Amino acid sequence: MKIHNNSKKSFKDINDLSERQTAILKLLMDQIHPLTDREIKQKLGFYDMNQVRPRITELIKKDLIMEVDSVICKVSNKSVRRLSIC
């Protein structure tokens, strides 16, 4: 069986993830519903949004996760993205 080049790239990207990227990806894989950046931060026990936002951006660029919609954040009262795996 021949493996498609996109599949090879995705597999390589998954193996090249940092510890935080891996934690975020695994968390999203285990969720039924998409999560906001803040929900990801809280579920992983991080104290600063900057611990997750750059890693989320990197995962989006690798086409491993995606923005699916937006909701109003209960903390900031602003519209925020929700994320899920691709």
C-alpha cells in the first residue's frame, strides 16, 4: 500500500511536536466539543494564556487543529475562537 505524501507530512509533524503542543493536541482529541484557548489553559493546568496561544497557532499552521466557531468568553465577555482537531 502506498502512503500519500500528505499522510507522511502529518505523521512527521505529529512526531516533531513539543511537549505543550502534544498536550494540547491530545486534549482536543479527547474532547467531544471544541474548546476555547482559556478552556485549554485551564484543563491543562497552565497559569498564563501565553503558555497555550503560541502553541495553538503552531498547531493550526501544521493543519493539526482548526478554529471551528466562536463563543462569548465568560471571563472577558469578548468573542473567542473554539478549536478542534482537523
